[in-house]
Amino acid sequence: MSSINIGINEQDRGVIAQGLKCLLADSYTLYLQTHNFHWNVTGAQFRELHLMFEEHYTELAVAVDDIAERIRTLDVAAPGTYKEFAKLSSIAEVDGVPSGTEMVKILLAGHEAVVKTCRKVLVSAQEADDESSAALVSDRMRIHEKTAWMLRALS
């Protein structure tokens, strides 16, 4: 493959890619939690939560691909193992099967954590004049803020 020449120096690409790796890890961890909760939710709100969780994990599945491909566009290898994601993610894994109400609280905290990660990555992308990464991260932040708002409305 030929060398990269997109107007962002190697050091800045590395800093942005590192932030995107954390965003990818957070997003993948949240995807996995959401899918797990979709499979295992029970209770009075079963149908509503089951369908909502499916919408959320479907959207996250596309997001992780977009984030990983942006990392690769910056000429950096994207992480792709649970071990790497566990080291990079700010979202803790959940043991057992919580109640539907607890699932909503856990996912709310996860979406808010992703927003905070987005804010950090956005700064480095803007400082390096990397509009493509900034746009991706800004779009992700907007989606997670809206999802958090909707989850908060359930409690």
C-alpha cells in the first residue's frame, strides 16, 4: 500500500486514532450490552424494551464499522478483540441479568460514557483540522445524547 498523504501529520493521526480506538471500544461494549439485554429482558415492559434495544444495537453495529474504518483511513490498525476493547473501554461489563429497569439505567450510563469519550476525541480531531473524524464523532455524540435522553425518559 502506498503511503498516506491526506494533510494530517502522523503524530496527529496517531492521537486521533487513539481516541477513536477508545470510542470504538466503548461503542462495541455498549453494542454487546444492548444485544445481551435485548435477548434477556423480561417483565412488564418486555416488548417495548426488547424492540428498543434491537433498534439501539442495530444502530451501534453500523457505528462500530464506521469508527473502525475511520481508524484505518488514518492508517492505524483498528482494535478488534475483547481483550483490546476491555483495556480501552470506559464502560464496565455487567455480570448476570439485571431487571429491565436496571438495564435501562446501565444503558443510560453507557450512552453518557460514550458522549464523554466523543467529546475528548472531538477536541483532538478539531485541533488537527481533521473534519472527517470530527464529523463522525459529532454525529455519534448527537445520537448517543438523544438515546440517553430517551432512556432517561423511561425512568
